[in-house]
Amino acid sequence: MTLKGAVWLWGVTIGLATLGLATLVVLHGRWGVGLLILAGGAGFLLGARWLARVRG
């Protein structure tokens, strides 16, 4: 597996985990915390994609 593929797979895995955690928090009524987790996950995914693009 190439570095780009590994970073992409890692980013998708973290993104899905973040989405699941944010959904769980939102369902329990803490919207602010859920949205913060979701925003952090989205920022991480963008960073991982940028890193994969820069590294080749």
C-alpha cells in the first residue's frame, strides 16, 4: 500500500469514527459538543487529504 493510500484509509477510518461519536453525542442532547467533534473530524480529514496530496 502506498503512503497516499494509507493516509486516505486512515483518514476515512478516523472520519467514520468521528461521525459516529458526534452522532451519539447529538442523540444524547449535547449539540455543542457533537458539532465540535464533527468539526474537528472534518478538519482532520482535510488535513489528512492535504498531507497525502503534498507527499505524493
